[in-house]
Amino acid sequence: MRALLIGLLSGMAMASANALADAKAGQALAKKDNCFACHTVDSKLVGPAYKEVAAKYKSDKSAEAKLIEKVKKGGSGVWGQIPMPPNSPQVKDEDIKTIVQWILSL
């Protein structure tokens, strides 16, 4: 029983470490790809704060796919009149996915 508990705790620690690494990767990509020119984590800048985005889409099972498309193609009207420019092809699809997953984790 003790070995099982130790194994479970070890697995949880590894999962937590992986989630932290993924979060750091997403944030690093957002910085590299200039997402922070218009967004911040905690407050509205030009676009909404990332925490606002995460809260808005918290219970939406299709949020990841929606936001990936929004980041790729750009758009306007959801958060105000200032449009978000498209970020594809200059930002790789896998980087967009990592950034969106990080945002939704906030």
C-alpha cells in the first residue's frame, strides 16, 4: 500500500512539473511572438487580459479550437472594436496551440 501511495504521489509530482513546464513554454512563446504587445496576463491593454480570456472560455469545451482559429485568422467584436490581426503564417501552428493552452490554464 505504501509503495502504491508513493507511486501515486510521484506521478502527481511529475504531472505537476510537466504542467509547469508547459505553462512556461506557452508564456515564453507568447513573449517571443510579441503577444504581450497587446495583451497582459492580468489587465486589459489593447486586447483583453489573458486571465479574462481564460475565465470567459472556462466552461467551453470547444474553446481551444475556437481560440486557435482566432489567433491564426484574427478577428474583432468579441472584446471591443479594435481588431486582432492574424498571426498566421508568421507564428507556427504548434506554437499557437501551446500559447492558447497556456492562456486557458490561467
